[in-house]
Amino acid sequence: MTSDPRGLAVIISNQYFIRLKTREGAECDLKMLCSLFTQLKFKVEKLEGLSAEVSLMRFSCNGGSFLTYDYYLYL
């Protein structure tokens, strides 16, 4: 791992769902994951409240930017 930042961590956080209960603690989880990956010298991108389809579309439309990093995490 030689690049700085070491990689890109894309974190998807959804708290509200159509057919499921509200996911309590989602905000805290997001905050802790962002902190962890920032400490590990990753650039962090947060996607909040998006459907699975929109999240995947954003991921696939990211162009070739993933080639810039040693690691690319999609959480």
C-alpha cells in the first residue's frame, strides 16, 4: 500500500426502508466506519439513503477513478 490516500472506501448507509423497520444505529455505524477508514488513510465517500439500484449505478459510473488507488472498498 503505497498510495496516499491508500484507497477509496465508499460506505452506503441506509436507515429507512420501505418494507423493513428503521435501522437504529445506522448514523453511529457510519460515523465509526468513516473514522476507522480515515485513520487507515483511506479517502471516504458516503452514500446515504439511496436505493440499491442507485447505489450500484453510482458505483458503476465512477469511471476509471478506482485505478488511482491501491484499494477500492464498497461497503
